[in-house]
Amino acid sequence: MNRAGVVVRALRPEQWAKNVFVFAALVFAQRLGEPAAVARTVAAFVVFCAVASAVYLVNDVVDREADRLHPVKRLRPVASGALPAGWAGGLALGLAGVGLVGALALGPAFAGVAAAYVLLNLAYSLLLKQVVILDVMVVATGFLLRAWAGAVVLGVEVSRWLVLCTGLVALFLGFVKRRQEIVQLAGAQGHRPILREYSLPFLDQMIAVVTSSTVLAYSLYALSPEVAEKLGTHYLGLTIPFVLFGIFRYLYLVHQRGEGDNPTALVLSDPPFLWNVVLWGMAVLVALYAPLP
């Protein structure tokens, strides 16, 4: 693979799908029909792609020695030596600088959220990933910051429902990821030391708690009279079955097929799950934007 291809791999573009949380405020604030709002949100998405790739590069540089002992991560560009650590560090600095300058162009408040995302992830790479439970909570906070940034860039109120539902979904994905890392790396060398602090029974309990909380929180949101009055629709409750199927399908893939160590890849590669996401999105758009009685 040529150097350009190696650099692209190191940026982990497949992980940019996580940044779709930036679009949540645009959709649920019912501003999807405003070209200026759409343009600002797309720009915010690009900014988060840049800073997220910078964070991944830093993480790969910090973890390169441990990654070389890992059966899969040893193939990453920095760990394999295809991309020198110095180059990766310089690229990370450049991407972070460009991303934060772009964020500032979208407004100081948005730049503050983007900077908080970068600082939080640097703290995670250097220290917080070694603190049990907090490691998953920090990752979940990264999703919250994405959703918050999408609201800030549009100057709309940050919904407490958005914070609650996004946070719970992120915790669900995070604890499932830890569970599958333990399953797949049982007896192998090179896994992260923090995994020794977890066990399958403990993680299954955490997943059960977060799963129930996620379903309950989204159902209360979708059926809330306050939300219905604010958004001018009583049909969000029709999206609940898609959320239930998505969570149940994800748990099926984890427990029956042994997947879940890479949430992004799982979501994008499983046709039933992907179609469910598409149908959920269509149902949300119909409920929020169609002139229903």
C-alpha cells in the first residue's frame, strides 16, 4: 500500500460514522428544511471528522507498543511501522489545528465544545482509559459532545432528552464493546490492562441496566405530552418499535454471533440492523415533518 493509502487508513474514516450524532439537533429541532442550518451542521460534521482522526492518531502513537502484541491492532499503520510515529504525531497536530480553526469559524461556543472533545480524548488516551467504568463513561461523553455541538452550532437549546438518550445509547455500546473484547481476547496477550478489571458477569449486569434505561428513556421521550406539544406531533411513539428491534438485534449479534467489539463496523455491515436504522430515520422524518392530522 502506498503512503497515501496508509495515511487514510490511519485516519480511520470508517469511524466518522459516529459523527452523525452532530445531525441530531438539526433533525429534532425541525430545521432540516433550512439550507443555512444544514450547511452549518455539515461543516460541524467535517470539523469533528478532522479532530476525531487527530485523536485516533494520538491514541495509536501512545498505544503502539501494546498494539504490536494485539492480534488485530498490530496491523494498524503506526503499530506495524507503515506510518512512523513522528509522522503520525505531526499529522495529528495538523488535523487538530485545522479542525479547531474551522470550529472557531463556526462560532466560539462550538469551538469550545470541539476543544473539550479533543482535550477529553487526550486525557482518555493518556490516563482515563486505565480507570475502570470511567473509561466507558468518557467514551460515552464523546458522543454527548457531538450531539451538544450539533445544537450549539445551530444556536438551539440542548434538549435534556437528547443528552439522556444519547448518553445511554453510548454507554450501551461501550459496555458491549468491552464485553466482546474480553470474549475475543480470552487467553491472548496484548490486550489492554483495563480489561482485567472487567468480567463477563459484571458487564452483562451493566448492559442489562443500560439497556432497560435506554428503552425506558426513549419511550418516555417519544410519548411525552411536553415533547409532543413542543414538536407539534403526537406520532413519535410510532418510532419505538424500531428502537426496540435495533437494541434486540444488537444483543442478538453480540450473544449469538459473537460480534460487537467494533460497533461502527457492526452497524454498517448487518443488513437487518442497517435497514432498521433507515426505517427509524424515515419514521422520525415523517413524524416531525409530514403534515399529519
